[in-house]
Amino acid sequence: MSEVIEYKCPACGGAMEFDSSSQKMKCPYCDTEMSIADYQMAQGGADGVDPDNGSADWTANGSGQWEDGETEGMRIYSCQSCGGEIIADETTGASACPFCGNPVVMKGQFSGDLKPDYVIPFKLDKKAAKEAYYKHLKGKSFLPKVFKAENHIDEIKGIYVPFWIFDAEVHGDISYNAEKIRIWQDRSMEYTEHNYYEIHRSGSVSFKNVPTDCSKKMDDALMESIEPYHFSEAVPFNPAYLAGYAADRYDMKAEECIRRADNRIRSSAINAFRETVQGYQNVSESHTNIQTRNARYWYALYPVWILNTTWAGKKYIFAMNGQTGKMVGDLPLDKKQFRKFAAGCGLGISALLCIIQIIMTLV
């Protein structure tokens, strides 16, 4: 069984936590504050991670093993309902699963787990997450009016979500068929002129810090919706940043996420090339050759506030970027109000439903 992590306050002996506002270790009992570096010095020091700059196709840079003593006191809690696993210490009070709200139990040790290379510390606290949630509910025309009043927030949890972070260089050769159309008329006739072109684009695009969450129970669309994160604020991982929070345990290796990262990179590269083809009425790709080079990846933890809510017997999950404050989440639809709107504009129900769902989820 794991021992309890004790981030003891040097002034009063209480349990210190990482404070998102000051970006320091703070004691909630006597308000003593210390920087992470000063706290480490007081506790005997701890080394960060500085991944090398080597490059090879989809090469792991960093992602080392935990050093002796680093995981002492950390606990792994396992949800018996959804299978979610989180890493926490006793000060977190991890008694409920942040994904589904059901009770969690302590599971075991960190055997075989990789140590994160980087962490983006929380910058926004629980109060900010609650305020962002209520702001998210405003201005939603098709949200049931009683939802805001009756929707019960079961739990708000600050959790570090595991991500594989990918860098890559992409070389592309893309050909397009394009058309320009010119229309004019005289007194008696209208003329249309069609000019056809073959266009070629070739070049390289660099991508840095492309994230893919490596937790199966986290909805990929939800995590992508709260992007972007500013990796410039990432710091070498230190367990002290987990004090007062929980950390989701990765259950997808980098090899399982490479395809998703590669698809995102290739799609972004294709869009970047396409944006250089301007001034044509019709453009279509005739040949596409995208090659990924010098790709490498790291393991990082990103801050997310998870809000579990219940309304009319159904659970709703919202997520907020713990660095930027961007909030997303699914919302119920007032069907009666929706039908009136659909009847008034005369559009198909399925098309409108799709549009409304997107608006209510992301806006």
C-alpha cells in the first residue's frame, strides 16, 4: 500500500497545495507561500526533465521512468463503474470519479508507468470553473429554461489529463485543378468564359506540440474542443504540481495515438497548402503526396476542470481548460422550442438538429 505524500508546510506542518493563482505552493492553514523551487530546496531538491533534441521518425524524447522515491505516497484510484484511473494523494480527497461521479477505490502502485516529461500547471481555480460553467449556459436559445435553475453540479474536479505531445515536419507536393469563370453581357447576349488551370504547390510545414489525449475514458472531441493550450508555459514535471489535484493515468501508449496525431498534422498541412490557392471559383486536388519527417513525441499533463452535473435523471459532463478558461459541454435541447423554430424556417429536422447540437455544445 502506498504511503501518504506529505507536502508539509515548514511553518505550521499543515498539508501544502499548489495554488493556481500564485503559481506557488500554499498552505491553506497559515497562508505560507513558497515557489516550487524554494519548496524543493527546503525538502532536499528534485530534478526536472530536459528532453534531448534528437530527431527520428516518431521518436520518444524523454518519457523516462520514475526515480526512486518520487511515487512514494501517490495513490492510484480506480473507478468500479467506468474503469477510470486517477493518480492522487491523500490531500486530494479522491472519493469520487471525476468522469462519472461514482465512488473510486485505491488500486495500487506505479509499476510500468512512465514519468511525465512536462506539465502545464493550473492557472484557474474551482471558482473560475464554476463561473465559466454558468456563463456557458447563457445565450443558448434552445436550452430548457429550467435547466440552469434545476441542474445540480454534483462535483467539480481539477484533474491533470495525460497527453502525448507530437512534433513533426511535413513535406508536401500537391496538385490542383482550378477554374476561373468570367461572366459579361452586351445588349443582346450573356457570355460565360471558363479558364482551366493546373496548379502545383510544394514545400514544408513544421508542427510543434500537437496534443492527443492518451486516456480512453476521456472523450477525444471534448478534449480537442478545449484547445489550444499554450505549451510555452509548460514546465518540467514535478510531483508537487499535483498537490491538491488529481492526475488521470494514461492507458494509451504513444504508438496507439500516433495515427490520430498524424491525421491531425496531415489534415492541417493540406489545409495550409490549400489556403495558398486563391482567386479561383473552383479548386479540387488532383494529386496529394504528404510525407511526415523527423517526428518525435513527449509525455505531458494538461490541466482540466471536469464538472459533473445531473438534470432530469441524466448526467452531463462539462470540461474547462485549466490554463485558458475555455469551457465546453453537451446541453439538453428544448424540443418544443426547437419544433417551433424548425416549423418557422422550413428546414429539415435532421439538418437543424445537427446545427443546434454543434452550437449548443461549442458556443
